[in-house]
Amino acid sequence: MQGVTASRRSKLIVGLAAGCVLWTAGTAHADKPVGGEATPPPQGGSDGKGGLSASVSNIKVTYPTGGGGGGEKGNLGTVDPDWEPPACWYEPAFSPERLKNFVDSDGGGDVGIHESWFGKGLWTDHYRDGKPADNFDMHAATNSSAEGYKDYNLGKDGYFWRGVAPDPNDPDSWDCGRIMFWVDAGKVPDDPNAPTPKTLAEYAYNKVKVPDTEVELKPAAKSTVNLPTWVWLDKGTFNDVKVRAALPNTGLWAETTAKPVALHLNPGTEDAEVFPASGDCQINDDGSIGTPYTKGAADETPPCGIRYLRATDGTPYQLSASVTWQITWEGSDGTGGKLPDGTFETTQDMNVQEIQSINR
């Protein structure tokens, strides 16, 4: 994305003008989206079922196939520079009972992505005593008054929903500017930023974890000028990775699948040839790449490999191997489709010696 668009700038200006401050008992805090980074959202109290922080989602991520080991987050980079996962969405945060317990025990934390209430007074005024509160609706570009609730809606079947933004500093996170509001059980809010299976699929994209791409070479330690270096990976090295993202208390889920489709070689120098000429080695159905080197094939052209034309001089070339992963998804409502391909690159040292022939 190149800078901030005019429409996004207008959101920032309107959002600042409509920063919500509630003049009731307690203290309200609204983040400012212009003039520097937004203040990090305070980590509010919890009822033990999830913190009251608008940067933390309740979406549950599991790995039905691969990808669950190692690392704290996904490691795929998208090939589409303009694609971004959702900046924000709404999701269930509290049942009536849990909200009451939270307020009774703490009563401080994020009531929206860009607004925090400190002290019990604001919470009890709005969610217990029915007093209205300021509510900024980005889509209507108005700062309206949200109706209050009586006794936390105890006895009703449903949940209080709240906006979530993985990065509250993202200007588009102001699209989910409503403070926590009620939704009956089995329904999703009538809002453009209500979650959908596609929302969950895009969220899962950033949770995909793929294996490193270090390839096997022959010879393993050093390549030789003008002789091809064979590149391959044994079968089963690359398998599909499936990530399931489910949003509790909604019935919504999506599974995002990453399928390896090609390996691209970059020899790390212009003084080299790659095979095939595109540098793209196809991944076979069994997960293997290329063909293992066999004795006597030194002068043959490998289906996947490199021929270096100049020796290294103490500093190895940086051979990079990047795998392209095709991303698809399917959701709980039968929808599905494609997301931008992802890539993951691994770099390894490549030493090349100045010997015209070698006995392999």
C-alpha cells in the first residue's frame, strides 16, 4: 500500500474528532489515530476466560494437518503486496454472567478497540443501570449514543460483542469503532465488519507455519565451476498444511490450506545458470523435488539444479530456495475460494571450487 489514501485520511480526521469521552463516574480513554502511534491498549482484567484487550482475539486456531510445530506465528509471505488480512472485526466477548463477574471483580479495560474505561462506574452505568454512552460508528461517520443495558442482560441468551484489531495502530481498525454491544444467541451483528468464514480464513493465513526450505545438494560441501550441482528434496518433505480457525459461540469456522506447488532457486550470483532456466522446480505429487544425483551423471543436466561459472573467493554465495504455497480455504457455510499464494525462503551457504573435473 502506498501511503494513506484520501478515504483513509478522512477516517482518521473524523475518528479524532469523534474520540469518545464519557463524563460519568470513572475515567474513559480514547486512542488518537493521528499525531503519532496510538496508545497501546491497556490490558484489562479478565474473568479467567480471556482478557479484556481489544488486540487479543478469541479465535481458536488448530492444525489438522502439519504446521503446528515451532515458531510463535505464521511464516508465510504473500506474493500479493496489496493483500492484507482483516484490520478488525467484531466477536463475542462476554456472556451476561461473565460480564457481571468481570465488572464486579475489576471493571477496567477495553470497551472498544480505541476506547478504554477505567473504574467500575462507567461499566455499571452503561451495562447495569441502562445509561446511554457515546458510540462512534465509522460507517455512518457519526458519534451517536448507544443505549444502555439493565443488569447486564442477565437471563437473556446471547453475548456482548466487541471489536478486535490485531494491530490497533492500523488506521482501518477504526472501522470497528463501536463499544461493546449485545447480540442474541445464534446471530451475528448487522454490521459490515461482522465476522464471516472468509474473515477467519484470512486470519488463519497468518498462522500458517511451513517447514524450512534447505535443499539437498550434490556435492554437499562444495560445488565445482562448470559442473552442475543437483538439487533435490526427498518425498514427503513438503506436505499440505491446513489451519482451522473457529470463533467460539458463533458456529463460524474456516480451514485454510497451503499446498506447495513450486521451488524457486536463486544461486546468489549472476555467474551461474539454473535448471530449469526459470529457476522454478516443480514439486512432485509425493512432495519430492527434482531427482537425486546418481553416480555417473556428473555431466548431465539435472531437472533441478545450478551450474556455477565462477569460484567463490573465501565468501560463499548465498543460495536461496523459496517454496511457493498455493492457498485455498473453505468455510462453515459452504463458501470457499483462493487467497494469494504465499512464499517462504531459506538461504544457505554455497562454496564453489575452481576445479574443472572431479571424480564423483
